[in-house]
Amino acid sequence: MNLAHWIERAGRSDPDRSAVALGSHSVLTYGLLADRVARLAGALRNSLGLARGDRVAIAMKNVPQYPEVMFAAFHAGLAAVPINAKLHAQEFRYVLDNCRAKICFVTPDTAGPIEDARGEHLQEVFEAGSAEYEALLQADPIDIAYVAPSDLAWLFYTSGTTGQPKGAMLTHRNLTAAALNYFADFDRVRPGDSILHSAPMSHGSGLWMFPHIAARACNVIPESGGFDPAEIFRLIETWPGLSMFAAPTMVRRLTVHPGDADTGNLKLLSFGGAPMYVEDCIAALDRFGPKLAQLYGQGESPMTITHLSREDIADRNHPKWLHRLSTAGIPDSCLHVRVVDESGVPVATGEKGEIVCRGDSVMPGYWEDPQATAKALKDGWLWTGDVGQFDEDGYLSLTDRSKDMIISGGSNIYPREIEEVLLRADGVSEVSVIGRPDPDWGEIVVAYVVGTTGYNVSQEALNTHCLDHIARFKRPKLYRFVEALPKNNYGKVLKTELRRREEAFKR
């Protein structure tokens, strides 16, 4: 089933219901959204000449046009490529060239970097809301393209241990399964409910858009386009039956925000992307009541692996309540989850191993990368690279990240990517990047740097170098200049030793 059928159905059955809002004001009904999606799809296929399966890049911050661009791509039988709007021009360039997107939609903040990122494949760039964009909506509408469940819908670029971005191919089946899983494990959305998109729609918040559109709820975009606690509390007071996805650091900022706003309209505050400190979870529960739910997932299995339900989080009387707050919950309804040894054999309860999963939400592979696909998918199981253990009740604890990924402010940051950039800087001989726990950001990036003999490298110079090559949010917050990096007998850098050193700095 083409995901665009949800828009078409809502446009026919409930045309006057609010579909998209900007701040406190509705800007698109489902009837109007369905018409604009069909017309934009017509422009993509007929006016711009895209063929079935072509990729449409979306390098936009959260704006009301986001849902119509994405669903227009689906409607036309194309694949959407939502890209983190905070990336550097060189990072945009890699994604655009790798997926060979011919069309890219932007917002004013990304227009310049995307122009700088133009390669041989990108033909047209349209700024949301511009005269050129609105002209596309004058095209004749087209019928929804037939797609197979296995056809590509969303190309989700993530990074691996090499720092090279990989495109996780999410199909119409994958996204449908994830949406239905939301109804089973998180919430039964009703027409007239709403979801607030304060986290990037290119990631988790955009994935939560699907169940809400299927249920004819309203997608609310903050006027700021991002995360502002004062604005969020105002919008909670405005919109009924409101849900929201946030990184744990965002939940913490909402929890400590001063004031006594009425949160009666808040229906569900789901969080993921990093573990939540137990004390922060309890503080949020005290402020918002039994409205919290946690998820553990990856781009390769979008928003779906395990969940800790709001019932579990709120059950203070359960004898294992505090323990369960420290876990990632139980497997999702759409997935089979195991903890296995290196051979793929399930380990005993309480023993650590790699977390693997399979089900309809798991990607079929990485875009044009058979080697990475073969490493991640074995006999239908997705090997997550995360280490964990099940307890006797089936609750999964995450104990380590074998990929050394850093999660800062809800964004995934991969050390190897930063290391490769820093190694190109003048005066840098060796470097190793780790994450340091931080109460506000979850983790911050710390770089241990060995300088070239006779060269005086400075933090200011390394900051400038990083900002010339990678997104600002990936830049190290701290630099440690050292004589040598700790290594084992095989010459491998001992990041565990660096983490111990970093812990000593905190004391």
C-alpha cells in the first residue's frame, strides 16, 4: 500500500479537519493537503520529469510544507530523502551525490549550503513557500502511483563506525509497520488529536507523523521551527490530545522550565535516541504525570525495537519500578528481539550480548552498499551493534554501544567521522574522540589530540577546521592535548582508558 493513500482517504472522508498547523493556527485542512499533495506529485512527475523510484531530497527545517513534500513524493511513486537541516555543505553534498537526488526542497536556512553542495545530479532546488514552489502546486493532480510494499519510501541516512553515511532503505511496508506499532505500543490516536513537531521531522518526529496522519490528527509546527520550552508550553495549552517526541535532553529542559503552564492537553511525551537518567525520568513524571513513554530504535528499524510504556513508567508501586526505569523496556509488537553471542546464538537471561531484531519494520538493506548490508543483516536479523541483556521479565537493558556512537542533544555523532576530519588539520598527528556524560546534553564530544612535533596546534584552529568540514553540533566541546594515546599491544587506541581519564577530570 502506498502511504499516500492515508492522505487521500482523509481528504475525502474528513476534508475540513485540521491537518497542519503553524503555531496556534491551522494552515491546512486534510482536503487542502490532499489536493496540494496530488498537484505537487503531478509537478514532480510531469513538469519536472522524475521517473518512478527517483529520489527527492528534503533539506528543510520543520515547516508546514514538510508533510506535503514528503507525501507528494510517495504519491508520485518516488522516494523521499529527508536530510538533517543542520548538516554542513560538504555533508549535504555527500548525501545528494550518493542518492543521486535530482530535486531538493529547502528552507531559507538551508538554501545556501545546498547551493554550495550542488553536484552533477541535482537539477532543481525549490524553497518552501517561494513563488517557484507555489507555481508547482498549480500542476494538474495525478492519481496515486501503485507501489509494492517492498518499494523504497524513505532513504534515511545514518552513519556507521567508519563515519561514512549510509542510506537505510525504509520501504512502504517498513513505515506502515512502524505506524501500526505506534497504535499497538504507544497510543491510540483519534481524529482531532495533535502531534507537536519540535524535534526534527527528518528524524524521529517525522516518523511519528505517519500514525498521526493515518488517524487524521493535526501536525503542529512551532513557529520557531524548533525547540523552545516556553513556546512548547503555550502550544500544549492550545492543542487538544497533543503528543510529542523528544530527546531525553529536551524532556529535561521541559521539566526544569519555570512556570505553571496547564499541561492537561498533553497526551503523550515519548522520548528516545539516548537513555534517560532515572532521576530525570522521575522528575518528568512528577511534573507531567503518567504521560511518558520511552522507545529504543535505530534508523534501520525506525522508532521500533523496544519500548517502556507509560504504564510501566508510572507504576511506582511495582517492586521493580526503579529497575525498569533504567531499562529500554520490552520488545515492540512488530518485532522479534534477541540478545546473542558472536555466532548468533541467544545468550542466557541476564547475560550480555549483541542486540538483534527482525520484523516488518526492519530495513531490507543499505542503499547501494552490499558490504554494509551483509554486515548488518544476517539471516533476516538486524545486528544493531548495541550490547544489552534481558532480565527474567523480558525487559532489555542497554549496557554498551559497540559502535562507540555519541548521542548529544538527541543527535547521533560518530567519533570516526570527527577523527578523520581532525586528522586532516595542520599540526595533528593522532586523535581519538569519545563521549563524556553531560547533564544537559546527555553527552558532549571530547577529542584527545596528539600534536605534530614542532607544531603548536591550538583549540581555536581545530574549531575553525571542524566548522569548515562538519556540522557545528558535531564539533568537539573539549580538546585534550596529550603526548600519546593509550594503546594495546596491537596498536589499537584504548578508548576505555580515555573514558577513565575523562571521568577523573570530572572529580
